Amino acid sequence: MDTAALVIIERRGRVGLARLNRPRELNALNPRLMSELMEALGDFDADESVGAIVIAGNERAFAAGADIRDMAGATSVEMLKRDPIGYYDRIRGVKKPVIAAVSGWCLGGGNELALSCDMIVASETARFGQPEINIGVIPGAGGTQRLTRALGKALAMEVILGNRVLSAQEALHHGLINRVVPVERYLDEALELAEQIAQRAPLALRLAKQAVNNAFETSLSEGIANERRAFYLLFSTEDQKEGMAAFIEKRSPEWKGQ
């Protein structure tokens, strides 16, 4: 039995890095890998010394999809009991900012994993798609929903129904990702972005992320009301007092996460 870690955990300053480690399978997502990833994300989320998180694959593939061998013979009841898509709900529950560093193939469940993150930094070789239609199913981990919100109906239909694969530049043009960099820079770029974000006030980061995500799930009036409550709530934190004092005194703030 292969006992090598399927997710390699590192710390880079205030950034937690989780690297998918099934290179021969192009980081295909199986239950063990997803379980290890969820454990890593949970540990990073609970660690006050970590301010942001990066999920990465390797240069050839972020993740080429779910491991089809693991589910090919399953029945509906078996899939319901296994609930492999439940892992994606746990990603959504991570309170700290999560950045996907994507190079090479980012397909199916791999694309849905990237879409579950808050931001995506891609290499020039990145390719994004949802090829589930080719094997008789549809995206099941949010692909039909998140992709449509990001791309719009027409292009999402072409990707999901027509197996169109988007290049990194196309993904950038349509707002699916944040930036495109040379392949040798993609991970460093993601880590630098994460480190920059991790320097901000932790509670403000948490509430800002929550407010942006709420914009996709509530009406405008509800979203504005939620934003206002979060804004006022932050005035009861030590970090707000420190941040504004530091601004007035022209010095760098020292955040406590309180």
C-alpha cells in the first residue's frame, strides 16, 4: 500500500501551503487525497500564525479531475452514502482566504476545487474545463453554479455541454481567474499574493471574505445590510483601534486578531 502523503504541507511565512501529490495520476482527486487536504485546511484555519492559504498542484496539473476508477461502478445510493462532494462544502467553510495556484490541467473536480477557492493565480499553461459530459454525468461539486456565475450562461453552457477547454488567457479575460504569469512564476506569485493578504487584520479578512461570498447568495439589499453589520462589528475589535491609530501616526499596525 502506498503510504506517501497525497498532500504535502508547508509553511511559507504567514502562508500555509498544501500541495496535491499524485503526480502520476495528474493529481486526480480520490477520497484519501481530499481527506488529507481537508485536514490540512482545517489545521491552517485554526492556526493563528497562518493568515492565508494556498492550494497547488504541480506544473503539469493542478488536478485533472476526480479519480474515475473510484466511482465508476458505484450506485446512486453508494454515492449518496460516500458523499464525496461533501468535501467541497468544507472548503467553503474555511474562514481564511484561500488561493489556488494553477498550472497545467484544471479539469472536472479539479476545476471545481479551484473555483471553491477565493482567488486563482494561473500559469500560462493552465487549462480549465468541465469534461464530465464525456463520461455520462455532469459537474457535481458546484461546477454548473460557480462557473455560470463567473462566465455567464452562454460560455458556461459551451464549457459544460460542449467540453470547451479555456486557456489561461481566456479564463482571465472572462473573469474566472485573477492573473496569468509564466509557468516558472505561478506558485511564487500565488504565495506572494497570499503573504500580502496575510499581513492584514485577521478579523477584517474573515468578515470581508464572508461579505463578498454573500454577494453571490443574497439580494443586494440583504448583502448591503450584512456588509454594514460587519463594518460596525469591527469597531469593537482591538485591531480596528490599532489600524486607525497606526494610520494617523504614520506607522505599520501590529495586528492581534482581537
